[in-house]
Amino acid sequence: MSEICGPSLEAFVPDDLTLPQFILDSSHSLRPIRPSHVPWFIEDASGRGVGHEEIRARTYGLANGLSLRFCVKENDIVVIFSPNHIDYPPAIWATHRLGGVVSCANPANNINELLYQLNAVHASLIITHSSSLHTALGAAQAAGLPSERVITFDESNQITVGTLIQQGLQSEPNFVERRLRKGEAKTKVAFLSFSSGTTGKPKAVAISHFAPIVNVIQMAEQQKVNKNYAPWEKQRFRPGDVVAGVLPFFHIYGLVLGIHLMAFCGISVVVIPKFNFTEFLESIVRHSINHLHLVPPQIVLFCKHPAAKNYNLDGIRFLICGAAPLSASLVDQLVKILPNAQIGQGYGMTESGATISMFSVDEKLGVPGSAGRLVPGVVAKVVKDDGTLAGFNEPGELQVKMPSVALGYLNNEEATKETFVNGWLRTGDEVIIREDHEVFIVDRLKEIMKVKGFQVAPAGLEGCVLDHPDVSDTCVVPISDSYSGELPMAFVVLHPNAVKRIALDPAEVERVKASITKHVADNKVAYKHLAGGVEFVDVIPKNPSGKLLRRVLRDRARDMVRLRSKL
């Protein structure tokens, strides 16, 4: 198999606009007209909607306020350290209006983790939330950033975003927003987004203004936005639709798809600060949400949580899952719960500027187990361990060329050279691409186990374990073995019914473990059996995008093996 080309990108892509100029100030042939009564964002708790003119005003007011109060200027770094908030997008766009760079931080970070990010990007200002304020102030102090340069979205003892907006709107302009030169959007940094850190220390990925702009257009073209390709009721992205903005905005998935693609498509985003499944179900009904952007752990809840049966979810007409592979068996279960929805997967990463592939608009259901097809403008190749190109249906590392690819890692030339090679982005993901160009993500290459010389993908085993009725969630990791090299061990979160049975009869623990082990043995080849055992845990650690923090449980498994060897 030689290089595989996605469809050519036919639509015009401006390369002299900043992101807010593209989203807030411009029109495009693929961009539908949003009816004036359709809000851009909706506050989940209050139901308050914010329309185009208010968004533009709040963005300008905050930009002017930041310029007046803090002299934020070209290339200054503003860190946004907060759960999703209705002013999160204006905070991004206000910084960009000033020529600044945004670095979004995980609100679950502790002081040391946030400090690492502040120091890495040389932050000049932090925008946070009262729920994260203690951590923000602690990290700011350790970084030598005055507490006055920590502001909040909501009421607190700090300066608030609302105060700055009002100051900015009531004052004379203190900045001049410049127009980029032709081509400059491709090199001017908009975001310093941190990689997930699932396999090591997070790295700051430098993403240009052009990257999210072109990626939005790539997705819009592939998904036939603003095209009358089907009757209105069957079209996928329609102005006036409502999407759940529950994915964290700091993550590339929520940032590009959740904010910018939805704004481009005229779809209202219900801004949900924190994911709680039953409250999420209530939000779906309350706001008549019909689009869902989810990650596999949330899909598991739809399939396994008893509360899902108590809500009418027939209004859901589109669901896409990303950030980690989703097993075909889970999709089969999900179809029964959301019978009217178009369901499929997408695939991307921070370094690609978001989406690489997405399930086709021509299918109600994506191909089971597939991450879809390459979006327009992407060229891919699959490279085997020996450096040769894999054929169709042969596994290897996915490498891509695409216009939205990141500029590299900030101040990390070695990592940049390893990942961005001669115009190709090395994804670090093992894939199979079929003759019909469907892309199947096998697993992270660094997470592949070697059992008796055979490669074993944890994601495939996890899908099997999740099929067991007593399992709510799982993560499979390797443990070392002198004979086999490595053996699969499953950490399992039990279904509430199983927990009740164990509470009544402690002997049920071993029966459930044996049942899960047998289930895998009945469905998988011998070298994929759970010879490393089954361990029950209260929760599977994940990052906010839904990726399993496998290294955390891998370390835990290693400690368990050491302890056993001493007994």
C-alpha cells in the first residue's frame, strides 16, 4: 500500500485571519446562516442563551479590559484554568484579539501540575474559576506571578472577567487589532495545548491560528455542512440544533469540535461545567439536546447505568465518540439505547490540530470499530516496524500529512524531531486501513503488550471485558512474567448489582473474578487470556478527554507483583 489520500480539500481556507476573525467576523461558503433567535451558547444551569452580538461584545470588552488593566499584548501567554464556562470562548477570542496566545489547563491539575504548565509557557496571566482558585493562586505564587494577575470567571475576591468586560466596554479602545499578512496565520501561534501525558510528561504543542480554521473547514466539507444532500430532517449538522458542551474545552476535542466547529455550523452549545451522568441526562431532556460529543467511558454509562432507562433519549439524532477506541460491541448496545441517532467515531490528536478522520455523513452508523475515513486534505501512510509501508489490512504506525498539523513542541527540539518528520506527523498509534479507506485504531504503540511473542492490544481486551454483565468499567495492563514476557491483567469497576451480591456474600468476589476470566477465555485466543488476573477497583483513572491513564494502573500492577514476590 502506498500513501492514502483523503478527498482533496476544495473549500477556500483563509490564511490571513486570526481564529476570532474567522469565527466572529467572517462568512464562508460552507457556513450556514444561523437564525437570529438561535444562541451560540447556553448556560446549562440557568438556561441563559448568548447570541452573536453579545458574544462579540463580551469578546471585545474583555480584550479591551485585559489591555487596559494588564497590558496584555502580542505573544503574551494567558492560561485558562477552569471548568467549562459560558465566557470560556470569549476569553480565548479576547486574548487572540490582542495578539496573545492561549494555553488551556486541566482544571483538575494540582498546584505542581499547574506550576509545570505556567513555567513551561511563561504565563503572564491566569483566568480561573472560584472552584480552582486555591490551586491557581498557589501555582501563581510558586511561579512568581502576582496574585493580582489571577482573575476569575465568577464572583470571588479576585478581579472578575465580568468586571473587565464592563471596564472594556465603558472605556475608549486601548488596542488596535491587526490584520495578519497573507500566510501569517500558518505560523502565528494561537494555542499552547498540552499533550495528554498518558505515556510521559505533558508537552506544550504549538498550534497556529490556521490549524483550527482549516480543521473546521475540513470537517465541514466532509460532513456536507450547508449542502442540501438530503431532506432537512436527515441532514447531520443543521443551524438550530443543540449540542452538549460537556467535553472539557481545554482539550483539543472540546476546543475545536465543541466550540469552533459548532459555532461555524450554527449549532447551540449547552455549556456544562462538570460531567455527572444523571445530571447530564437531565440536561439532555431540559435543553432538547440532539447532538452528543462523547468519549468511551461516557458511552459505557449509557450502556450500563440503570438511570439511562429513565429518560427519553429518542431526540438524540447524532453522536460521535472520540479520544480513545470504542469497541464494536459497545456500539451495538448503544444503538438500542439511542435508536434514532447517527452514531460513529472520529479520531485525532492535539498534534494534528484535532480531527484526522470521521465517520461518513452518508452512513447512519459508522463501520463497527472504525474511526471513520480521512477528512479532506489528509494524506496517510501506515509504516511497519522495519520502516516499510504496510499494505491494506496490515498493522503499522499511522503517519499523516495535513494542513492543520501543529508547529511542534515548545522548547523541545528533540521531541519535535521525533514526532514531526519530513512533513509527516508520527501519531504513535497503530492502525489498520482497509481497501475502502476505513481507519481502525488498534492501540497506542507504547501500550501494546508482548505475550509469548504475540502483540496484544489492551483496547481489544477491554471491549471484551466490558461485555461481561458484572463490569461497569475496565483497564487492561501488562504485568511482567518470566515465561511469557508479559501477561494481561484487568482492573475492573464492578456493576452496582455485583457490588450488592458481594456485600451479601464475600465468597462472590472469587466467583465474579472467575466468571470474568472465563468470559475472556471463551472469546479470545489463548495468549490474550487474563493470565495476569482480575483486580477490583473503585474507579479507572482517566484524563478529562476520556483516555485511560494506563500508566497509573501499570505502576500499580507492578507494585502488586513485587509485593506478591515478597510473600
